[in-house]
Amino acid sequence: MRAPMTIRGHGEHLSFGVRPSGDGSLEGRRGCIEVVCGSMFSGKTEELIRRIKRARLARQRVLLFKPRIDNRYDDVKVVSHEGLKAEATAVASSAELLSFVDVATAQVVGIDESQFFDDGILDVAESLANAGIRVILAGLDQDYRGRPFGPMPALMSIAEYVTKLHAVCNRCGAEACRSQRLIGTEGQLFVGGAADYEPRCRRCFVPGVVDG
Ligand SMILES: [Zn+2]
């Protein structure tokens, strides 16, 4: 009989408590890329905020960003569907994001709604991680058609740690990995709120159409 598979952790970088404690010196700093992905209502933003808060508790220097396209709730905060909040800087592009990061002092960079960034976010994440920064990217891994969303698949490839979260299917209660669009708006970039999408499992999901 084969040995059971090793159960691994949930993908949060283990540097918490391992990295030399927050003195910010480049020596000994070890960067990495973490991706937190899943459908809408899977708790991606809560998980990002949780990791950010833990880093701040450890007195690490943390920067949090979101794309400017997403102004659903608040222009300068990252806000989860559950109402958790953290101060964030809204940026129009990956290049603008990079311009806000002082690599000599930053220790953790969090990015919400990463699926909306241009492909330059790949090089930005790599260069920040190579400079010793822990980069945490949260985002939708699939669009409303159930297709890979923007730079997310590539980010998952280059990441050290990937956490895929699930919501609960609104139809049958199974684990949901897809976001069903409920109103008729064209375009992948459409940003909706709770009323515009619902989580669905593979079986209940109807790709690319409005299925209220
Ligand atoms: Zn279902």
C-alpha cells in the first residue's frame, strides 16, 4: 500500500518568524511570490488582508496596492465582501506600482485584484521578489467565461506558493470555483459586486452567458 500523500500547508510563505526580524537590511532577506486565487466570494481579499495584518503585527514594512479600475467600494482601501479593510494605493499600471516601492525598505508588497494588471506585473513581481521582498498577489483566476484571467496563470507559474480558495456554489452547495455572471454586461474587465455575480461549481456554471 502506498504511503498517504503529504498534506502541505495552505501556501502562506513560511518566512513569518523565520526571516531575520524586521530590521529591513538587505542581508538575509529572502523574497518570494505568493498567489491567492479563486472565484468571486472565495475569500481571496480576506486572505490577503489577513496576511498583510500579520506582517504588520511583525512590524514589517508593508505596501498594499490595487488597480485603479476597481472602485467598487472605496478608492483608497482594499475592502473584502465581508467588509474587512486595509489602506491601499490605487495604481493605473504595473509600472506605476513599481514606482511606489522603495526596494531598499519595503519588506512586503500586497496586490489585490491582480487579474486586472497588465502583463508587466510579472516582471514587477519577479524584480521585487529578487530584491528580497515578499510579494502577495490576490486575484480571480478565471473570468466569467471560466477562462484564465489576465496575468493570473503566469503569476501562478512563477510563484513559490499558490493558494486556491473556493466559494460555495449558489445552486447546489458544492465547492465553487467559477463566477457566474447574472447581468448582461459585455467585456472581461467588467467589475461587479455581490449582486452581479454568484459563485458556481463546475456542474452548475454556464460559461459566458447571463444565467440568473
Ligand atoms: Zn453547483
